[in-house]
Amino acid sequence: MKHLYRWNLSYQDAIALQEKLAGRVIHKPLSKTPKLIAGIDCALTSDKHKIIACIVVLSYPSLEMLEIQSAKRKLSMPYIPGLLSFREAPACIQAAEKLKIFPDLFIVDGQGIAHPRRLGLAAHLGLFLDKPTIGCAKSRLIGNYNEPALRRGSFSLLKDDSETIGAVVRTKTNVKPLFLSVGHKCTLDDAIEWTLNCAPKFRLPEPTRLADIEVAKLK
């Protein structure tokens, strides 16, 4: 676990830090087949004062849940579009520090580089965790795309002007697609392949689907 800085930053300092850290994101193929895959999801407490993060670790290919860890932290920043990771990442890191089984790959409910400054939550966490991370968001933050075909496995590229920043992937036939992007230490092809590998039945891949269920229980 790498500790890069403290979290009590001003709005301007947070933006400057994102621009700096984005240059550290590594795009490279996965070096090995993941055998342990984690999902990360977050939610606000009902009073809106704290953030809850939950991490579930699954074995692959069985997708059996092996470990659950969670953390709750007071919010350190108000909601500001593009700076969501400064609200959620501290709790995610606190939960990750409790893990007894450290995964080969993290799938994060959030954006990777499909972000105005190319540093969404998945990319931000990847730098701290120093592990491959995939951004797996339910909705688009930025970029333009053509709607992919309705069949499972179909996808189209998500672009910001001429730059490819992610993919819009149909994980289940006739169901809304997901917005995938590189987080850290993987490629877009890896993000597409492993999200589909982990989503045999539902729209969401099992790691983030189960993390979502667990965080809802805690909420």
C-alpha cells in the first residue's frame, strides 16, 4: 500500500494533484491471469455525513467469496463533480488495509481514466493499491460513443475528442451497458475481458455486485 499524500486538500490543490497523478497511471497488459479478484463499492450513510466502503474478494474462476472488509469515514470533501475520489478513496484504502487476502485485480464501481483529468476513483485507488484496477461505472461521466449492439459482449469505444478513454460494454443481452476504463496496470482490452469474465449472469460483474450488496447492508 502506497500512501501518497494527506486528504485534507483545497479544491484547487485536489485538481492540481489529479493532473499530476494522472501521469503515473500505467497502461500495460496484465502480467498474469488473476486468481483473486476484488470488487469495491461505496455509499453514503443515511445522514450523509460519512462514507462506507466495502471490498469483497472472490476466487476466479469459481467466483466464490473469500473475504469481506469494510470501513466508514467522515467525509473529507463536499460533493464536487470530478473530485468524487477524494470523498470515497480514503474509506476504500482503510478497508483495503484490513485485507488478509490481497487480490490480483480490483474492479471498482467508478471511473478509471474516463475522467476529465484522467484520474477517476479506480485510477486513483490503483496508484495507492499498486495493483491492477478496472473502472466499472454504471453511467457516463465524459466522452461520446455509439450505442453498442444489444448482444452480450458487444461494445463501442468511449472517446473524448479523438482520444479513446474507455469502452461501453454490454454485459447482458438487452440490458443497459457499463462504462469501462483502465484504472491502473491494465489495458482497455483487459478491462473488457475481465469484466465480462466476472459477469456470467448479471449486468454487474460479481465482485462489484456483491460489494454493492454488502455496502447496502452496512448502510
